[in-house]
Amino acid sequence: MIPREEELVYRTRWLVRVRWVVAFLMAAGAAASALVRLAYPLVPLLLVAAFVGAYNVLFALTTRWTIAKPVDLRRVYRFVNLQIAADFLALLAWVHYTGGPTSPFLPFFVFHLVLSGLLVSLRMTLVHAAWVLVALVLMGLCEALGWLEHCSPFRHGPAHPIDNVSYLLPIGLVTAVTFVAIAVVVGGIAGRLRRRERELDDARRELESHAREIEAAHAKLERLDIERSAFFRLVSHQLRAPLASIQTVLRLVTSGYAGEPEKVAELVGRAERQSQEMLALINDMLSLTRIKSIQEAERVEMVALGPLFADVVEAAQTAAQQKAIALTADIDTELPSIRADRNHLKQLFAVLVQNAVKYTPNAGTVVVRAARDNGRVRVEVEDTGIGVLPEDREKIFDEFYRAENARAHERAGTGLGLTIARKIARDFGGDIELESTLGRGSTFTVTIPVPPSTE
């Protein structure tokens, strides 16, 4: 609930609470007038006090419904205006029975107009001032003309001003000017205060929004700092082993401990393989870094998906033939073109196809399927490879993670390929899913949404 609604709720409850005191004071005042032997009619005054108490009971009972959540500002304002109107009616009756235009309680109209201006809008304050003024004028005229009984506090004594209509005219004029002036001044001041309240509420909400954004940004920076530290530790660990191996080989060769040329060649070959693994790791890390950054606009183009998938499959055929793996493709000839970075998109599917070939034993099969699927392109890479354990199915997408059976089957690997693939897929608004059975194979499924304009 916003502060302005809380204030309205408080006003509603406050009016009801204050009215109990007013009803009691009216009853006490009526009794006191009888004790000091004023000529005011006791019974009508007590009935007015009882009337105030009665309708206040109704307002008290309906307050809970009026302020029920969610708070409806219009409903609360209507409820406040109804209470103000009822109070004015009660005050009109009280003034009539205490002397009409000569009543000592006339200033209470001014007080109640001030209260109205503070609680409701300027327009409604003017409406209340207008109808109350008309009612007072009519009451004075009716009493002056004898249509209503004039309740004087004296049973005898000096002439009553109420008997002179010319006296009532300036009284009515002054009262009208007073009412309008009070309504305009108080309503205007209250309106400006409400506008300032709304401005303060808006400023407070804006500050709270900025504070949440700053807090979220701070949390993100802390998370990025933790990820960066973890990344550096992983990179250092991944690079240390091949560097140490290459250093050992170089020391053996340069110190002459390698012995025969055949042994030297073997050690140099080992060092070359280690350097190739390091180079592959560095290339994957650079690729991951580029993908995590914002893509350059000039690299985005319309990419025909059919030819791209065919190129990926063709590029993996050599590695598949060396292991006697049957690599086949079932590609829909009506695949659309999408706006994308061709290199990133090609890298996504190359990782999946190359991994399928790498982790499939000799004489296995790898099938690549691509087709439309309800506003998306669905690509499946299915193999008869080593499979993935259930507990490893999400971990294999983590940076540098390689499952135990994967390391046993193929020693070389950076553990970044699937991380890169999933990042690219999600950048395109898609994702990668995995279904796998250990020892029987895996199916990686990529879904990429196709914008309606390219359908």
C-alpha cells in the first residue's frame, strides 16, 4: 500500500473517531442549555445528537469494507465526501435549533469547510460550500418569513434581528463571501500539498527503484568478480600441466639426456601435442570471451541455415571416415534464413557434430537432423557414442568440466566446447537439451526461434 492510500485510510478512521466525541459534546451541550435555562428546544437538540451517533455507527460498520485491500481511492474519496455531507446536514439542523442565522454555532461551518478542504479536492470543497450556503440562506429566509419556527435562546427581551429581512441580506452576503474564500484558499493549499505529496511519492519510488538497480548491479559485479577469480584459477590449472610437460621435455632435450634421435623425436612430438592442446585451450577461451561480449553489428547477416548445416557436416566427414563412422545428415530443404553471426552459428553446430564423432567408437553412427518445428528450427545430433551419466548431464555445460568417461575415452579436450555451444544457443534465444544413455549414445537437441519476418 502506498503512503497516500495509508493517509486516506487514516482520515476515514479519524473522522469516525472524532464524531463520537462530537455527538457526546452535542448531547452535553443540549443538557447544559437546559440547565442555564436557555430557550433552545431540548428534545430536538438531543435528537440531532442521537442522529449524529446513529449515522456514525453506520460509518464505523462500513469503514472496514471501504478500506479493504486493494484500496480503491475513488471509493475512499466517495466515503469521505458522504461523511462530510452528513456532518453538514447535522450542523444545519443544530444551527436551526440554536438560533438560525443568529446561532453562536455558525462559525462551525467555517471550521468544517476548512476540514473539507484538507480532506477532499478543491472542486468538492466548493460543491459542499455551495449547497451549505444555499441551505443556510433558505433556512434564514424561511425563519424570517415565518415558514420555519425561529428558535431564540430568549423567551422575552430585545427584538430579534431575525425579524428584519434587510438584516439577513448582509449576513448572507458576508457568509457567502467567507465560505467561498475559505473554500478556495484552503482547497488550493490542500491541493498544492497533495501535489507535493504525489511528487514526493514519485521521487521516493524512483529513488527506491534506483537503489534496487544499484543493489542489483553491485551484486552482479560481486558475482562477476567471483566468476573471474574462479575462471583465472581454472585457466591457471589447465595451462600449468601442459606447460610443465613441455618444460620437462625441453630440459631433457637441451641437457642431452634424451639419448637417441628416435627418443628426441618422441619427446619433441609429445611437446608438440602438449602445445597443440594449449593452443586449442587458448583459442576456446578467446572464443568464449568474444561470445560473452556484445556482438558487433557488422558481423550480423542473413544466414541460410540449410547450407550452413551441410558445411558443418562436410567439415566433420574426414574425422568420421578415419574412425569408420557413418556420418549422415537429414536436413529440411526449406529451412529459413535468420539474422545471425555466421561464425558463431557455425561454431555452435560444429562443436556438437565434432564431439559426436570424437566420443563415438569406431564403426559407430552419427546423424544430424534439422527441420522446422512450430516457429523454431530444431536440430538434433544423435550418436552411438559413450553416453553421459545422469549426474553429469548439466555439469558438462560448465566451463572446463569433462566427465570421467570422456577423459578416459579421449585424453585431449578443453572442457569449453559445450559451454560455448550453449552460450551461443541462448544468445539466439534458444537452448540445448541432452538425452543420453551410458554406453549407448547421446542426442543433443538445439532449438532456435525464427522471427516471423524470416518465416
